[in-house]
Amino acid sequence: MEDVFLFEIGLGYASDVIISVEIPMELHDRISQYVGEGQLARFEFGFHFQEVIQRQFPKLDMMIHEKIDEWISEHYLDGYSEEVLHQYSLQSSWFED
């Protein structure tokens, strides 16, 4: 089985909605190398997660949107706005330390 990295995103302004996303470890490592090891760089990455992913890793952005669309289809009648839900933020730790 391929090694995978599991992280969580929060959707839009609905802070109670957390979605788990699984990606190949190779992609996680590439993104981590892109970010670097400095504490400020890691903070900026977490704070601007969606912008960085959209700009630098569009395939991952598409994977995240597929997970969001899957969540929306399961919770369509719960009153969440699709427009808001397509905004996402990193909710779990990306780095091991």
C-alpha cells in the first residue's frame, strides 16, 4: 500500500465542518520542500494555505474541491452555501514537529 498523508481542512465560515483529505506522501514531501523549514515560512503556509495550493499545486486544489463537492452532495439539504464551502483552510498540522 502506498504511503499517504492525511490532513484536515475547514470549510468556509462553517467552522464546524472539517473534511479529511488523503494525498500521496510524495506530494506532501514536495509541498513541504516548497515551503521550507523556517518557522515563519510554515506559519505563512498555514495562514495562506488555500492561496498557496491554488497557485503552486493546482492538482491538489482540484483534489480538495472534489472532496468538498462530495461533502456538499451528501449534505446538500443542511443549509450550507456552496459558495462559502469552496473556501477552505488548513485545520490540522502539516509538519511533523
